[in-house]
Amino acid sequence: MEDTDRIVIVASGFGLWRGGRHAGSARWSDVSRIQATVDRTSAEPSVLVRVSLDTGMVLELVDSLPGWASFLATAADRLPGMPRLAAWLPALLAPASADAERVLFERTSRTR
């Protein structure tokens, strides 16, 4: 990860920057699915959140990115049924957890 990598939240949505370049952005209404996966292959587990958009684009947000927790907090406010970080992260990171993956949000209708 570079110093210029970050997630930026705005009122209508969010954007992802990698290497100082815009990698993608979306309105909250364009998010169709959010899925979290834990990677336990290193000494310190990391969490990857995949954000699927209506366009078919998938943005991958790793927990070390600045703005990651803010993104998830705002998503919980903006996306109906999306749980807060504290409701799912401890269980996902628990060493004894068989869940290495969890769907956090899936849009069932197209209300905008």
C-alpha cells in the first residue's frame, strides 16, 4: 500500500484511490453487494471488503486503507440492513471461526 492509497467518503457515495490515481467511485445507490473476507495466511490477519456495483465493477478495500472503518460506518448508515462493524468483525476474526467470508449487504430491490 502506498501513502496515496485511500478511501474517500462523500455525501452521495465514496471513492477509492490507489497509487495516487482514482481507481473507482460509486453512489451508495449503485452498491449491489458487500462481502468481507479474512486472510489468515500472515501472522496478522487482514480483512478484505469487496464492494460489488451495479455496473459489474468490484472495488476491493483492505483494512489497512485509510478510510476503511469510515467507509463501513457510513455504509451501515446508508445501506438498509448493513450491519455495523462491531456486529460482524470480531466473529470474522475469531481464530476458531469457520467463517472466512461473510456477506454484509445484498440489495434485493432497486429503490434509489
